[in-house]
Amino acid sequence: MPTLHNLTSTYIAIIMVVIGTVGNILSLVVLCRKRLRTMNIGLYMIALCLNDLLVLYTSLFNNHVMPVDISLVYIFENNCSFSRFFIHFFREISSWITVIITVHRMFAVFRPLSTRARILTGYKPQIIIIVIMIAILGSVNIVYSRYFYFENGRCVTPSKTVTVFFASVMYSFFPATILISCNVIIVFTLCRRSIAGNASQSTSQVNNHTVYMVMAINILFLICTLPSSVALALSQGSKISNSAKSFLILLCSVNNVFNFLLYILAGRLFRDEMKSMLKRKRRPSTFTIMSS
């Protein structure tokens, strides 16, 4: 019989999956509009939304909502490493797309003129970078997931502490280090130019349109993933309650669920495009106006 904390985590996960699905689909519709799609981080944002949807269903839904007898672990009972590959791969993709977007914005602030010149190259650089990232993370996770095997109804590994620490490094610790460094450079550069009073128009546009939104995404990522990853990694040497573990896993998925709110709150271009899309849908047709 399910315990109270299991039921609570299941209901919370269901709510998060519903909100995240609606929010990410809405974000995809808005981001695929030409004005946002053609931004120099447009494809990265679209890829992040798509991957957030995959994380919701391979990790959050699979771990907390789906019945155990039809979850990914049991579907791939004969190949436990296959299920672990999917779960960890998509979570790490989400982290590293965030890193790529942040590094791009850092160079846009630090070297605005050279970044502006590279915008003319179109989608090709973004596609190449995404493909390289998928290839590297895919290769790493193929090796990592080979150490899992099915035993007594669970996916286990000979050295759980090592595998959990390695997953935390790839998913949170290493990306978090890069994100913190990039955000420090962004803030320092913007403050220095503001004090000097020589912020160019292109830098101001970058700042207003995307930098604040990216920094908000980074803050949410760091708050949700870094403390949880540290706690889960340290807990391998000691016992941790199931309720605490469920809370930490749910917390890791908060950014995948609520990133769309940051697009709305911190992204002026995103808000403008969403308002334009909604106004166009509400606009009455000529036939309706004439018949009335």
C-alpha cells in the first residue's frame, strides 16, 4: 500500500508534469515564430524546450507517476543500462544546453561586435554545436550506463557512490561551475560599461532582450539542481529517508517545469511575441465584423 509521502510526491509530480507540458508546448509555439526563431540563440531555446519535455516524461513522470510494472526500468528489464541511459542523457542535455546559451550570451556581452557579425552565419553553427554536444554526452552515457544491471526488481550498480558522483558531476557540478563563471563575467562587464557610460546600442539590446532571461534561467537551474545533487551525492555514505530523496529528485525537475515562466517574466521579446500571437488569435475575422 502506498505511503503518504509516496502519494504526496506522486500528486506533486502529476501537477508538475501537467504544468511543464503546457508551458513547454506554449514556449515552443512562441519560440518557433520567425522573430524568435531567427535569434542567434533561437535554436538553442527550442532545443531546450523540447528536451525539457523529454526530461518530464523520462525522469519525473517515469519515477513518480508511472506504475512500477510499466516504468522504463521494467520495460527494459533485460537491458537496465538502456533505461538509465535515457534518464541521465536527457537530464544532462538540459544542463549543457543551458551552458551553451549562457556562454553565447557571455560572448555577446563581452564581445558584442564580433558576436553580431557571427549572427549572419544562420542556423548552421547552432546545429553543429548541438550535434557535437549530443554526440559527446551520448558517448559518455553509453559508457556510464553499461555498469547498471537488473537485480531484485531494481537497477543496481557495483559502485553506487562512484556512479552517483559521476552523474552529479556531468549533470550539475561541472555545468554549475561554468554557469557561475559566465554570470560573474556578464555582471562584471555590464557594471563596468555602465559605470564607464560607454554601453553601445547593440550591447543594450542584448542586455534587454536575452541576458536577463538567461541569467534568470541560470539562477533557477543553480537553486534547483546544485543543492539537490550535492545532497544526493553526500547521502550515498549515509542513510537518507525516502521522502527526502523524493523531494530532492522533484526539486531537480523544477527548472524543466518552470523555465517557461522565466521566458515570460524576464524575456521582453518572448512576451511581445506571445502577446502578438494571442492578439492575432483573438482578432475577429472580416466576415464576422460584416455580419454583425
